[in-house]
Amino acid sequence: MKAILSTEEALNRLEQLYQASQIQDVELVKYIEHLAAENEQLKLTLHKLRTTIAQKGNTISSMHSKLTDALRE
């Protein structure tokens, strides 16, 4: 069985199963879509946090360098 790479692919495969079984579960589709949207939101939040941490790290390094230079004088 081929790996699922996207939400659309998962929903397409689920639709194929629905057609083969003559059964459909709308709530399951909604839940999968909700999980996919939540996953995207978490990815964005993680990216923002990593960017913020990287920026703070640069600021701290800059302050450390300035303090070191001031102590040398």
C-alpha cells in the first residue's frame, strides 16, 4: 500500500473505500479535515516560535559582545 502524503490524498482514498463499501461517514471526513487544519496551524506556530527564539539568540549574542567590548576598554 502506498504512503499517504497529503490530506487530499487521504480523503480521496477514504472516498474510494466509501464507494467500495456503499457506506459513508461524513463526521469522519469532517474530523480528518479538522485534524489537517489543526496540524497546519501548529506548524505555523512552531515556525513562529523557532523564528522568535533565533532572533532572541542573536540579540543576546550581540549584547554579550557589546558587554565584552565595554569591559575591555
